[in-house]
Amino acid sequence: MPVASVVALAFALLVSPLSHAPIADSAPSAKCAAPEFHQFDFALGDWDTYDMDAPTKLIARNRVTRMVDGCALREVYEQNDGLHGESISAYDASRGRWHQSWVTNRGSLLLFDARFDGNSMIFTAPEKQRDGSTATMRVRWWREGLTLRERAERSRDDGATWTPLFDIVFRPHDARNGA
């Protein structure tokens, strides 16, 4: 099956009504037991999301769970302003790289490749801009104690300079927040 068909099928399943059913945290498959498959496990959890510029204002809820027998991670991000996004992240042993497919309810699709640098996961993706130009998005995830951080930036000059896009912190979900 062509790669484009596999990606289309994965996203069709992602946005189907069945995708909103509760998902159990599946046990790791023996085929995905190598340490590389678990480098991004530090993102697993049920998180309340805050912008680093307003660290007390809850902006979203984010849930990261294992899927397909622990061979991939599924992220469900629900921002308070109505933006919803989902991703599937997996280690591609054939290429020796991580991959993430991210889609939103606002029509955005990003196909990231990633590498683990020992304490963080760094995702990069080409972005087609509205004016037809191409930029590169870079997103770094890392743990800070009990919290999880994500910082994104964009380059319009092949990585010579980077402009910050967002800097957020995920804290363990607190049911008292009402989200």
C-alpha cells in the first residue's frame, strides 16, 4: 500500500466517531520492546496545559496514551478556544527515526520527523505558508521534574534564524480545573 494511502487511512481512523471512545493504555508489543520505541514515553499522561507567558491560566487539556500494543503514542489535545488536534507518534525502525503525524480541526496537517537527543525529542517539519513559501517548524519536548514542556519555533531561512511560536508547560491533570 502506498505511504500516502497509509497516512490517509490513519487519519480517517483518527477522525472517525470510533476515535472518541476511551482508549486503554495498551501493553508494549514484543516487536516494539527495543528502547528506541520508548524514547518518547516521557510524554505519556493526562495533562493540563499552560502558556509559559501566563503560567496560571489553563489553556488546554492534553492526553498522551499508548496505542497499537505500545508501538505508538496517541496525543489528543483540546484547547479551550476550540482548537483540537491529534497526533500519532511512532519510532520507524526501518529509518531509525521517529515520525509524528499531527492534524487539527482547523485543517492543519504536519508530518514531522524527529530525533531523541538524550533528554528531549526534537520534531521538525516543512510547512507550506499561505503565500506559497516554505518554512520549517521545529518542536522540542522535554521533561522538567513532574511537568512536561513543549516549545515550537519556525525558520523561514533554512534554519539560520528561528522565531518563537509557543512555549507551553503541561502539568498533571487536576480534575478541579473542570476540564
